[in-house]
Amino acid sequence: MKESKVFDCTMIEFDKHSHVKGNISVIENGKTVPFDIRRAYWLYDIPGGKSRGGHAHKDLRQLIVAVSGSFTVTLDDGNVKRTFLLNRPYQGLLVVPGIWRTLDDFSSGSVCLVLASHPYSEDDYIRNYEDFIEYKK
Ligand code: TYD
């Protein structure tokens, strides 16, 4: 999506069921997520100081959740950058297509869950920043 802006990306609050035994948060297609989830993957055991991401997607929509610990997500539409701190398991960051993203500052033991709108496809990636800027023109 060439025209997308970082302002199209937003934090979403999930249902949270609190109980003396602990909490449950829930995400359902058609309710809390504005796309059908077709894939889930998670990043874990990320060594201190390492970055993830560093690419954009042409069609993929994603919801990024810090299910444990914390990290930052920096979004870039080629014009404006926005950085979000993800540190609550009941919140998620909606990332629309055509946004360059970088994930940094992973706390020790953090887990980054990503819910995605499509199966994995390398063709959907833009992995070179100059190509991304060209794509957004
Ligand atoms: P990538 O999305 O580049 O990682 P990150 O954005 O977290 O830094 O994925 C790294 C590699 O993992 C990629 O080259 C292929 C593999 N992979 C899959 O096979 N399936 C998937 O769904 C994902 C997300 C990655």
C-alpha cells in the first residue's frame, strides 16, 4: 500500500478478563482485529541489543503484541516516523501495509507475538530501504 501513513497504525486494547487467579486477554477475528488472522508467529530468545524487522510489507497487515516483557516498534512511512513502546500483554500495535518497521530494545525474556493477515510470502517483503522509498513515491 503505497499511500499508507504511520498515522494509519494504532494501538488496540484487547478484552481483559481479570481474576484473582490471573488474567486472560482474547483476540477474535471480526471483533478485536480488523483483518482475518491467517498466521501467528512469535519472536523469543532475542539476544540483548539485537534488532528485528528492518523491512516493509506490500499487502500484509499485522498485529504486534508484547505477550511478555517489552520492546519498541518504530514505524516509518518514508516521511514520518513513530515509535511505540509495547509492554502490556492486553495491547497490540496494528501495522498496515507499506510501513517500514524496526523492533528494538527487547527486554530479557520478552516474547513478541505477531498475528498476520496472510501466510508467509517472501514476495510480500521489501527488504531494502532505498527500494522502500522508491515504492512509496
Ligand atoms: P523476518 O520476517 O525477516 O524476521 P524479523 O522481521 O523478525 O526480523 O523472518 C526471518 C526469517 O524467518 C525469514 O527469512 C524466513 C523465516 N520465516 C518463515 O519461514 N515464516 C514466517 O512466517 C516468518 C515471519 C519468518
